[in-house]
Amino acid sequence: MRELATTLTERLLDPILDRDPAGPRVTFYDDATGARIELSAITLANWAAKTANLIRDEFGLAAGSRVAVLLPAHWQTAAVLLGAWWAGTEVVLEPDPDAELALVTPDRLDEVADLPEVAALSLDAFGRPVPDLPIGVTDYATSVRIHGDQFHPAGAGAALDGWSVTEVAAAAKLSATEQGFTSADRVLSTTAWTTTTELIEGFVSVFSVGASLVQVANLDPAALERRVESERVTATRL
């Protein structure tokens, strides 16, 4: 029997890993580039664990530290969020002078230049690093690979913009109920994850009931009907 979950990631992933570890959990499309990436719960958990180990062991953050996540809705962002929550850190979605670490795209480096630690993500489909990073900025894709794909949490602070783990989990469950999501659903979404509401309604709520997510960036409206059919989508959030 698993121990009582203390982090948001455990609350979200543990039931899915118990029930359907190998099924598709996040399918990411970018219609501007034609990219398609699909991750099972096991693979996503491995990425999240690597990220949590990176946060704890490489950057030295403890549970309760604040981490700024300035990233678009993307499968790697899902891994970053789950990793940050697994490490017990509080995610903030805007530049925050009290954050001890920021994970950002290269175009937002100037917004976090004063923070103690910064990691940049290329979000490249093949995991290529960000070229020509400033001295002192860590390349996420390069660094995360060396970390272990198992993680043992040591407690949790707030989870998201001052909300506790319990508050985020409850809000996500309520949102899932209001949107009609169940564990049988495959949800296609174009929702950004740039605010607390967007993140809870477009990402956390899906996982809170064990549904799977088809996240589409730069949606081509002409491809929508075909995408819904090919991915066996049962609910949409556009």
C-alpha cells in the first residue's frame, strides 16, 4: 500500500500509475511544426522525477521553496510542474523576486535575470539544448538527463501561487466535475497554463480524475475534426 500522498504530484499521479501506467497520458501536438509527442504515465513520472531530483540535488531547493515556471502549455511543462510539486516546492506563474529558481523559455530570460538560479528550456521535440545561453543559466534538457528517474519526497509547502496542496486538489476536482471530466475521458485542450485558473482547469483537473490530455499548440482549425477522431477525443476545451 502506498503511503498517504503529501505532494500534489503524488495525489495526481499515484492513482493513475496504479490503474493505467502504460496508457497515453499526455499527447502533445504543435500544429505549426507538425510535432506530436505522446507520454504514458510511467514516462511522464520518470521525467517528473528527474526534474524533482534536479530541483533538489542540483539547485539545492527544499520543500517550501518557490519556483517560477514561465513556460507555455507543453508536455515538458507538464513534467516541470509535476517535478516541482513532487519536490514540495511552490509554483508561481509570474516573475517573482522571492523565487529561488526559474524555469523559462529563452525569450523570457530577461524577466528572471535577478533570480539565484535559472534553467532554460528549448522545448525542442528532439531535446536539443538552448544554444548560446548566458553564463550561469542552466540548460534544462542537458542537465535533467543525468538525474534519477525515481524520487522520494520529503514534504511539501504551498503548491501553486499561495494555494495549498489540498486547495489545488479540491479546486481541480470541482473544475473536473463542472466540465464533466471522468477517468474515461480523453480531453483535447488548447488552454494556456499562464494563470492559476488556466492551469487548474486545463491541466490539473484532467489529471485529478485520471483522464488523459491531448494538448494542442497553434491549433489548425482545419485539422480539428480529424484530430478528434484519430485521438478518440471525448471532451474538448478550446
